[in-house]
Amino acid sequence: MTWRTGKILVLLVWTLSGIIMLPWAVFYTLTPQTIHSQLFYLCIQQWPVRNGETIFLLVVFITCYIVPLLLIIVCYAMIALRVSTRNAPGIFRYNNIIQKSKVKVIKMLALIVLLFAISWLPLYIIFLVMSFSPPQDSRTADIILNICVPIAQWLSNSNSCMNPIIYCFYSKTIRKRTIAMLSCSKKTDFRRRQSHYSSTKLMSVDYSNGQITLHLNKRRYETINFLPPGNGKFVSESTFYD
């Protein structure tokens, strides 16, 4: 992905988000309400059509929860399938290590989907219940609005910071890049090395200079170099390090 593509995608995401939430800015009005002989001004939705608030809630629930959840489930399932079935050429002795790395990636993807579903579901459940079957008891309504809603809102908003934490927890490379970014590192050799280098807890892969080099992340490890194919097949060289 290029910088241009990234900027376009970010612009589209913000534009679409603004369009979806625009009705809240348009149809929320400051309305005077008398509560216990005191005058309060509350933001209340006033739609020009009947049941507009309920219809809008359903639209938001579908576009902001159901559709994204289905998309990430399908996309991450395809990634997990690709990771689980893809094998590096010529590697036979390290199938166990590679398999553990694959399982680690699949666990990370499943955790991201699960946290998204759990984080946003309580808030939408509360809004749907309050819209379709509001509690008749004022005490129950107060508990929902004053206790349950703030907790559910905090939980849903916290999902925005969960993914970077998960990525840093599962990826050594992302941890290094995050540290370099936070420390304002401007070392060009770091950027060049990272662009041709990937790593997990179990093994590292360096594919610069037209070669593939595997390093086991242990004190004693063996390096395997896959030279460019001569007769359509990769030629491997191995060296043992103490």
C-alpha cells in the first residue's frame, strides 16, 4: 500500500463516518424540560418522520456493527486460511516452529474479531432495548441511563485502542517500530532493515539482497539461506551458530 492509497482510504473512512452520523447533528435539538419544578435544556432527537429515531438506530446498528463485524470475520478468515495453508519453499525441519507461528497469527486475528464484537454489543443492546421496549419503572431507567450506558460507552470507545495493543503484544517487529516512532528515530538503516525483515517470537525472516534467511530466535540456532533458483528450484545453504 502506498502513501497515496492510504490517504485516500483514510479520507473515505472519515467521509463515510461523517455522513452516517450527520443526522444526529441535524435532528438533535436543545429542548426545555421541566424536572422536579426545575427547567433543564436537553438534547432530544426530533425527526420529521414517525419513528425516525428507531429507524436511524437500526441503520446505525447495521452499518456500524453488523456489516463491519461480518467484513472482518470474512477477511480475517481468508487471511487465517491463507496463513495456515501457505508453506515457505524448501523448509522441512522447522515445520513445528512455523506451525506455532501460524497458530499465533490466527489467535491474534480471532482475538481482534472477538474484542470488536464484545466491545460494541452492550451499547447497541441498551439502545435497542430503550428504543423498542423501554422500562416502565423510572428507577430501572435511571440505572440504565446513569450506570449501564456510561460503562457501555467506555467499553465501546476502548475498542479503538485495543488493536494497537494486540499488534504490539503479538508482533516483535511492530513493537520495535512503535518504540522507534515514539522515540522519533530517524535512522535510515532501521527503516531499510525493517522493510526487508520480519520476525516472530520463534523465528526471524530476512529476505533482502535477493535471498531468504531464516534465524531461530534462540542462543543456538541454524541459518538457512535460500539462494535464487537456478534451474527453477531453490538452492539452500545452512550454517550452524553457537
